Amino acid sequence: MEKKLMVLDGNSIASRAFYALPLLTTDEGLYTNAVYGFTTMLLRMLDEEKPTHLLVAFDAGKVTFRTEEYKDYKGKRLKTPGELSAQFPLLKELLNAFNIKHYELNGYEADDIIGTISAQAEANGFTTLIVSGDKDMLQLVSDKTRVALTRKGISEVELYSPAEVEAKYGLTPAQIIDLKGLMGDASDNIPGIPGVGEKTALKLLHEFKTVENVLDHVSEIKGKKLQEKIAAHADDARMSKELATILRDAPIEVTLEETVYQPYNQEKVVSVLERFAFKSLLERLGLNSAEANGAPVQAQEEIDFVTITEENREAWADKLTSPMAVMVEVDAENYHGAPIHGISLADGTVRLYVPFDQAGWPALIKWMADPEQKKWVYDAKRSQVALAWKNIQLEGICFDVLLASYLSNPSETNHRLCDVAERYGMKLASDDAVYGKGAKRSIPEASILGPHIARKAETIYRLRDKMDAALKEEGLDELFYDLELPLATVLGDMETHGVRVDRQRLDEMGVELTEKLERLTKQIHELAGTEFNINSPKQLGEILFDKLQLPVIKKTKTGYSTSADVLEKLESAHEIVPLILEFRQLGKLQSTYIEGLKKEIREETGKIHTSFNQAVTATGRLSSTEPNLQNIPIRLEEGRKIREAFVPSEPGWFIMAADYSQIELRILAHISQDENLIDAFRRDMDIHTRTAMDVFGVDEDEVTSLMRRQAKAVNFGIVYGISDYGLSQNLNITRKKAAEFIERYFSVFQGVKRYMDNIIAEAKKNGYVTTMLKRRRYLPDINSRNFNLRSFAERTAMNTPIQGTAADIIKLAMVNMAQRIEEEKLASRMLLQVHDELIFEVPEHELETMGKLVSEVMENALPLDVPLKVDVNYGKSWYEAK
DNA sequence: CATTTCACG
DNA sequence: ACGTACGTGAAATGT
């Protein structure tokens, strides 16, 4: 069998990981980010490369033969931070657990160990892969040895064979040291020739091949200054080349045989990974507890429960009390019309499991529908809606583990009951473990299913007090009990009612689109001179940029970018481009909105029943899935027509749409207390025009459409957490110009500037920001030393209180609106929420009442120091409600 | 299963 | 110097 050696540069990868990742700590206070990053890289490379031999090389101490030769070698390098150096022993411990050979040698660097072992490997017929973050390694590349360099921190690697080195630098691997000799290396304090950077060095080497040859032919070099510099620093160049040269014959004591990669002891690995709290790695390795090994599921406690049958149920009827935890086990991810396996109940003493065929139990039906009987659940809305499809009413929900977990940390994406339980120190088998996942998913036998569902109710019961206390601790209890929990019911009703969609209208539009798309496809293929898949960015890129030789504007990591903003810049470069843009636009309508929506119309109701997810966004907004009804086209007329298909579900009714005008900027005015912005809204001015007047210092009638457009972009930028780069991209202007706009904006809106500074300071101090209703978002990266992570966290700190307060306000309006509709016995129904607008269906005789009621409720949901403004429109379809 | 693109606020 | 605008979800392609 082919022998394949993989050598990792331990110091290089660990330190790259350290700077790329946030500073993770375990409960014991161990820093682990470098170890974590190193391990993910290691596992990925093992997976991709499947080496037979494996070695990790480390530097040993500061003194090496290079420092003897040149005392300033690595002289200017910053001292390794303690948080990083503390991680090397941990890393070695982890490597030992994995049975991976690691090695260091006094007086030598990791580079030299790698150079030497790879030379031995070549001599013994191995192929070798070196993994490092250090470009110097490229000198070791050969037919048998490749180098993988980390990119973007450690998230990607770039593989180099001789061909790639040639392609990138136009040099052979051996010339890499000549390159270093000429240009030096600031990070290692290798001098090179002052004033010679990569560009000049490459030019010289393309002509003269080596440092020595350059020095021998100084007189032939173009440029007098350059000649002088090279002549003056000839010795530096020679020494630099020597310093950059990696040894291939260091006196290493490690042998190739010792690097054989052998299977590791799972227990040891599990114990190390657990100590470092690398849960995701345990999962990735399939070592996550006993689940993966087919052993009985975790050390989860057995509980006693009674399975309800026709015969025994009467005896349990009076055990249905209040409060009680209820688990409604819904089979599918999409709960509309989904099968229900069963319902379990727990109140600390009584534990029941009701298989769904016993769900008709009259005592249970009555208890479930009684709002006085308090229920604690996991995912209130799912339970309510799934039962509603079976004509079973569920009322009286007063705790929801899912929503509580979400409010405690809205950035967390995983709120599975088993994971929440674990965070609170309890064990519960995951659904994946019980049902299997993907293709292997199936319903287990009753002896497994019943206990699992029973345990869920028990878990909810035990979680409730702890989570309730946690919510109070964080000041989230009011938001939870007074807003999110009542909202779940409101949303559940909206989803259950659904929205009528006119299938025929969609069909008609579909036919029209198909014809247009066929015509476009033909024209595009003709202009391209060949048939290809226009939907494939790869094939399209080849046509546009290789075949037609259009200029490349932007690249993605896999090839040419063909996104709309790129194509728009090329619109006049070739007549094919506008056709592609049109094809894209119409194709999107056809696949996502015509075909996609038709698939979602339910047989049973003739309506679309979306699901609003109340526990996904980090800001507090809702999201909508299967289908997403929060992104139905509106900006372009062709797409907007889709809205013609959204119609009332009762004959003669209307669709009413009510949207907040500029809610985010109004919130900004309130929380920043910026006098200028408050004034603008109190006068009810066009805010973008007003911004243009102030920023450009002109009168209202002098504001051009360009000025207004630019002011609008600045306002957007302010809400998003401004950066000159982002604004420059959006407006297609230089970064300098963008920075100027921002500066002028802040000089006029000084209160906004003060807010932005304060909120960042607050985030740095507390580690989180809050909305007006105390919704919280943690920003763990706000004090990161990594510029990107920190900047992102800062923009988030600026944006989240604004976007999140807007979410708070419309949620309040929804709960109040549902209450008013009920109190006033109106027939109108709330159908949808699209972040800053609410959509209703309204009988004709309620149009006036509803128009007034909706604006009153929305405008007064949360009083601010500026008025909230709501526009209300109605029509025979969503399209006409504009 | 990741990547790219594009629809919305 | 660093390289992004904030928040989502779905479809199509290609590994």
C-alpha cells in the first residue's frame, strides 16, 4: 500500500487558530481556542487525506542555530501571549490521547524537523503532505511532497504542488528561499534588501533565478537606486537566504516507523475532549456518549409512568391537575397536519403517557381545552397547531421551555429539549438517538417510544422552576410571560387559519413565465454560441469571463462571481448580460414563488399555512418557513404581481396591510435622544430628504434625487452599524468618500454618534446589549483581539437594540391586536407579519373599524418620544393593498 | 451538504 | 493592514 506521511506545523497552526478564534475557556478556566482550532484542522485533514503516517512538529525554546548565527532572528516578534503558551501542554496531551506522534528538538525549529522528516520520507518512497500557516514551507514542495497552507485564519487550506507554486509566483519551490533572501520577512525579522518587496523580488528572480546570480549581475539591473541598494546589502541578502533555508538533515531522533498512525483509545480521547469541553468534536467523532456505540442511551434515569388505555383511563381522570407538564410528540418537522405519536403528562408525582389512539379520552380533551388548567410545554405553538389540525383545543399554556431557552440566549441555534436539559444538568436521550436521523429515521417500537415521550414531560416539569428563576435573574420574565408566550398563541392561530392563495392565478403567471424563460434561454445560448446551464454560476462564469472575455469584477472562493451587482456593471459590455439578469429575475419568480408556493397549498384547506419561527433570530424578529411568506416580491413590478394570488379566504372580504413607517429610525431617535432626529420625526418630515439637507447643507428644494438616495443609504448604514467600507460598497463610491459622508452625518446627528459610542462601551462592559423590552443579545466577540470578529460584534451592538426594539414593538401590537379583535367580536383575522407590517383579512363592513383599530393599536404599542406612524391600505388582494 | 444567488424587512 | 454593511429562508448546482 502507498505510504502517505502528513506533518503538521504545531506552532504555526495553533497560533493561527489562537488569533482566529474567540478566547474559549472551560469551566475550570483552561484556555482552549488554539487547541480547538488545531484539532478541527487536524481532523479535517485526516478525513481528506487519510495518511498512513502522522507527525506534529513543535518549536523548542527560543535559542536555535539561527539565533546563534543572527542574534536578531525573530527579534521583533511579539512575545507569545500566556493564553496561548498555556495551551501547548494541553495540545500535546490531546495528541497523546489520539496516539499521534509529536516531536521537538532543542536548538531547532519545527520547520527543520519537517524539512528533515519529509526528506527522509521522499527517500523512502512516501508521498508527504505538510500542513502549516507559513509560506516558507513552499520551498519543500516537490513531486512527492505537497504543502497545505492555511487561509482565512484556519477555515480553509490551499494545496500547493510544484505547479501551484509556479502558477502563483512563477518560481520553482527552491526559489522560495531566494525570494525570502531578497524581500526578507518582517515577522521573523529577516532583513532581506531594504526597499525590495515581493513585486521587485519576483521581477529580479524571473530574470536572474537566484540570489547569488542577482548579486553577480548587479550592474545589469534596471534602476540605479535599486542597483545601489542591492550592492550595499549583498551580505544581508546572502544571510537572509541562509536563514530562510529549512534544514533537510537536522539531527532528529524520530524515525518514520515511529510516525505510523495507529488507532486510538476512545476512552482516553473522550476524557480529554470532555475536559476541554469540545462537545462538537465529540459529536463529530461519533463519541458522544453511548449513543453512537449502540449502547443503551446515556445514564438517563428510568422513570415510572402509566400508559393510558381504554380500560385504565377512567381511574386517572382526576389526576389531570394544574400545573402539569405536557409533551405533545409531533412526528414531522412541519407540524401542520402532522401525525402525533402521543401525549405525555407529568406533575412531579403523576406521570402518564397517552398514545395518540387514546387522545380522544374525554377527560383529557376537557382538561386540555380548559384555560384554567395550567400547562408547561416545550414548543407551545407546535403543540397548539398540531392539535388544532386534529380538532383538539389546547389552552392555558403558561410555560414554554423552547421560548425560555431562546430568550436566555437568542444567538444559540440549538434549543432541542435534550440539549436544554443538559445545560441544566439533566440527561435526556436526543430524538436523533431514538428515531434515528436522515434515511435511517423510523418510529421505534412502543417499549422505546412511550418511555421517551414520558421522559420529555418529566424533563419539562423539572426544567420549569430552574428556567423561570433564570429568566427572572436576567430580567427577562416580563418579556417572556407578557409578550412571547401570549404571542405564541396568536401566531398559532394565524398559522392554523392560513392564507388563501389563488392557484389558478399562479398557474397563469407560471405559463407566461415559462414562455418568457424559454425565449430568453434560446437568445442567451445563441449569443453565447453554445448551450449551457444558465443557472450554474460555474458554467455561466466560464461563458462570460473565459469565452466572451468580459472583465472580471469580483471573484468568489470557487471561481468568478456572477452575482447581480457584478452583472449590472457589465450590462453594457455585452448584450448577453441584460438577458441573463432578466433570466435570473424571472427564473427566481418561477422556481421559488410560482412552483414553490403552489407546492405549499394544502389539499385540506386550499390555503398556505406557513410556520413562524419564534426562536431563531438573534435580534428577536420572527422568521417564516415552509413557505417563507416574509419575502414575497414587492420591489420589482414583475415580482410584485405574485401578490395578486394572495386573496381573502371569504367571498367579498378584503386584504388589509398596515406598515410602520421608518420604525427603526424612529426608534433610533428615541433611544439616542438625538435632538435633530427627534425634531425631524416630530415634524413628520421625509427622513431621507431631511438627512440629505443636513448632511449636504442645502435647502429642501435643493435636494436632488442622487442626494436623497445617498442620504437613504447613510441612514441604512447607521441602522446596520455603520462602516465606511460597507457604505462605499452600497453606493459604489470610494471608501474615503463614504467616510466623509459618515463624518458629516455624525457632525449633524451628534446624539446618534453619542449613542453608537455608548452602546459599544456598554456591550464591552456587560458582554451584551438589550432592547427596550430588555430582550438580550450576548456579544462574546466584543472584546476579541481579532479585528473582524470585534468589528462585527460592534456593528451588532449598534444594530440589535434598534432592530430588536422594532421586533418588540410589532410583537406587542400583535398581542394587543388579537385581544382587541376578540374583545370587540370582530370577524377580521390577522394573517401575516412581515417585520414592520401586519396583514389582515377583513369583511367589508369592518373595513373602517379595522383601519382605525389597527393604526391605533400599532401606533400606541409602545410610546416613544417621537410618534410612530402607520400606513394602512386595503384591496381585493395583497397586491392591491398598497 | 456546502456554495452561490436572490427574495424580503 | 485587517476586509463587512444588519436580520432572515429557499432553490439550484455540484462535490
